[in-house]
Amino acid sequence: MRDLASRLPSSPGFWRSPLRGPRFTSVLGLVLLVGVPVLFVTGLLSYAAYNPGLSPVNDKTPDKGILGFYLFSWPTDPTWLYRLTQGVHVTLGLALIPVLLAKLWSVVPRLFTLPPVRSLAHALERISLLLLVGGALFEFVTGVLNVQLDYVFPGSFYPLHFYGAWVFFAAFLAHAALKTPAAVRTVRSMRDARRRHPDAADQAADRAVDQTADQAADDLVAPAPDAPTVSRRGALWAVGGGSLLLLATSAGRSFDGPLRSTALLAPHGGAEPGGGPNGFQINKTAAYAGIDPAETGEEAWRLVVAGRTGTVRLARADLLRMRQHGAALPIACVEGWSTADQAWRGVRLRDLAALVGFDGDPPDVFVESLQRAGSFRHGALRANQVADPRSLLALSVNGGTLSPDHGYPARIIVPAAPGVLNTKWVARMTFGGLA
């Protein structure tokens, strides 16, 4: 029986790796202590960018309650704001995967310790650890699947990732409050040990750190470790190298030109669009969205604009006869990819609002697409977005007519807005209809 017990994961002798220890765990934990809050804040900014309090069609988490306390009117300046915040969110999340996996590996013996609960405080710590590990895996897995456009999980990505983020971050804060002081002391003792043993081998210095670390971290050190094949410093360099590799093979999605081809481990935003004026990334083609070419022809398509004074129906030729304006704006999507500024041209949204009785400050607008199914076939824009002179109902881009995949006959383009709110294949716009 004693021999059997020693072979169970609950036995300290089961875990033989010489890499585990307070030094290894503390360094990884401090990296996550910086990175995870950045992920959480940029995730909240992404959610706020959808203006979920404006209209039910923008809000994929209607039961959020007090979790929506941080919402504010999303600005239109700078124009690259969403491109930056969401690019950081996704790229940093991918780069932290090796750190997260290494951190979970380093503390896995604690998941099997017996007895499972020794006191009320220990029970609370165990619950927070369960939520932390489960929340971290859930958030990173669903995030990676979303980036890859693989929606294999049940339900919508938006509420799953949103509520999962709150659970994960609450557990993270509790865990950080308990463990950060010890991690800081361990890193300091590591520095002091290096000073006391400047000529010691890496493993000898590690043992010195382990001997001076908090007693609470002793269960991470194998009592009878196997012979090392790599030092802890080497293991940390390997984790850092993995993070740099993921960074180098995913960050290119946020850039045009040669750098985009370096994003080998992440989609570039759908199929390569080819060259010409419309040669920049998209997520959904017209065929994927179910757009019937017969509906977008010159004879069939009409834009319906509704507002205070009634309804106006405009053919594409009517829109082209209106005063045309230009704006250089990027497209940035929740999956983390974006384009450089594209030269859009079309009718200002505030000029369309003026056609239906809003000559002064324009109101919010509800936009409907020819697309009949799928998320964000409808979208709402705030008054500040409508009023911005760079906000257009675009008819052309980069000197050429919009292609069907880019929203022909007309699409919305708004500074700093998430890509899904730049509605394509626009069929109807209702100004002041959101109250």
C-alpha cells in the first residue's frame, strides 16, 4: 500500500522534475501579473467599443447587470484606437500562452495535495485556484478559437468570453493578493543568492534560492528530483523564446505589406483579397453572407433613409450626385487583425441625417444590412460617431468602386469603430429611432 501511495499524484515523490520550485513559479507569476491585467483592460475596452448600452443589437450580454459599470461613449479619435487596443489584446494573449502553460505546469502538484482542505482559509484558496486554472484555460482556448474563426464551442463567443473573463480575473486578483508578496520575496532572494554565489553553477544558485524561499512554496520542490537535463534559467529562456515566436508569427496581422505574411499562426482576416483598390482584408465574403447579386444591382437596390420628417429612398446614382467626401480609415476586427488606412469616399452620415430632418446635431442611427442572418447584420452608431465628418456611407475605396465583398453598393465606415459596426451591404438607415 505504501508503494502504491508513492505512485499517486498526491505523493510528493510522484513529481520528480528538478525545474519546479519557487524561483521558476515566481518569475512566471510576475510576468502574468503584468500581462493579465493588460488583457483584461483591453478586453473591457473592446466590449465598450461596441456601445452595448446603445441598442440591443450591439449588446451580446444583455444580463451583464453591474458588470457594465465601465461603459462609456466610444470615441472616434484617434482613428486607430480600436486597431491598437484589440491588436494588443489578441497578440499579447497569444504571446502569453507559453507563460501560462509553464506556470500551470509548475504548480500542478498543488492540485493533488492531500488533504484537499485543511482549513477555511485553505478551502477558499483552493476554490480560487480552481476558478483561476479553469478560467484561464477557458479564456485562452475560446480566444484562440475565435482568432482562428473556429466557433466549435456551444453558444456565442461574446457572452462566453465576457463572463469567463470576469470569473477568471476575479480569481486572478484573489490569487495575486495571496501570492504576489511571496513571489516578490522569492525573486529578491534569487537576486541576493546570485550576489552571494557569483561563481556558483546555475543549479547550485537555484538550490540556494529554494532554501531561502517561503515555507509555503516548499511543496513545489521535488524531495527526490531526477537529474536535470536543463537549468531553470534555460527553461525560462525556452518559455520566453516560445512567447517571442508566437509574437513574431501573429503580430503581422496588424500591419499591411510584407509583415502581414509573417502571421503564420493566425488568420489574416479571411481569404487573401488579391490586388487592386479592394485588395485588403475582409472577414465575410458576399457569398458567405448570402447576398444575392440581383438585390445589389443598379435597378433593384435602394437605400432607405428614415428620420424625423419621413422616409427617403435613394438609388446609388442619387448618392453619387450628393456631395462626396473622403476619409483615410483602417478596418480593425475583434479577431485582432487590421489594415492600414484605406482611402474611402462617399456621403457623410450627418448629411444623410439632414435629409430626414436632422440639420443640426445628428442623432444615433440604426443600420440594417441586406444580410439576413448572422451576428451584426444590424448595428447602431452613437450620435458622436454619426457627427464625425469622417464617418461615411462609403461608395468607393482607394479610387475604385466597392467590390461585393467589401460591401457594394454601399457600406458604413466610422473612425475607431470595430469592424462589425462598419456595416456592409447597407439597406436601411433609421436616424433617431433608438430612443
